[in-house]
Amino acid sequence: MTKALDPRKAFGNAVRRLRTSQAISQEKLAEMSGIHRTYIGDVERGLRNIALINMTKIAHALGIRLSVLIRETEKLSGGLG
């Protein structure tokens, strides 16, 4: 049985994957979401226990539903349990 990835890292990986698939830089995502660039970088590295409001801002900036971002997180986590 494989150990589940820390959900903060899985979420960060999901944000990075979705951001880069749209060819959006961290700087542009920060601008679009109204969140500081260094915070976005910390999120992508799994260093932040991100608040729901910021998760929603990031999803909105990426033009996706928050549920899509959560599903991507779950795929990358290997199981959150």
C-alpha cells in the first residue's frame, strides 16, 4: 500500500499542473486571482494550508470549478485517507 501524498502537496501539484496546461505563469495567476505571487509559489510547493477562499480564487482565475481542482488534487494524492 502506498502512502498518500500530503494534501497540501497534492493541491499544489494540481494547481501547478492546471496552471501550466494553460501556459499561465505564477505571476499571471497571482494577478488574475488577486493573491500574492509568493503565496502562489508556496501553495504550489505545498507549504501553505490554503484557505477555502483562496482555493476558490485560484479556481476562478484558472477558469474552472473548484470541484475540478479538488478532483485533480484527489487524483494526485494517491488517496487522502
